[in-house]
Amino acid sequence: MSGREGSQRDRAQTGAADRPVLRVVRGAPTPEELAALLGAVAARAAARAAARASALDRPLATSGWAAPATRLRRPVQPGPGAWRRSALPG
């Protein structure tokens, strides 16, 4: 097997792992400019990951309709104005 066949096989095995994540489309940035860009992208990704993790740590807000206190009402007494009295808190 020649060196060329081996390198093609190696590239096929690694697949997408060798492809660049970012690509310069226009211009010729300096290494410092590329480093600044990568730093900004990494900081943004870290901030989003931290926000997502903190959102998962917070308890979910309970709807007023699902609150257990809404089930604690006085029984409805028949008579004039009963519907008003049934809505008043205990």
C-alpha cells in the first residue's frame, strides 16, 4: 500500500473530525485576529452553556391554576349570593 492510499483511508476514518469549525471566507486575518475571534466565540458558547445549566437548576414556576390552595375552598351553600360567597377565600 502506498502512502497516498493510507492517507486517504485515514482521512475517511476520521471524517468530520478533521473539518474546520470556522472558515475564513474573505480577507487575510492575522493570527491575533483569529485568536480574538475564537476567544469571543468560546466566551459566548460558555455563557450560553452556563445560562442553560442555571435554567435547569431553577424550579419550574407553578401556575396559579395548579396551586394547591385553589382546591381549598369552602363548600357552596345554596341561597341568594351563594356564587359570590363561594369565590371568597376561606
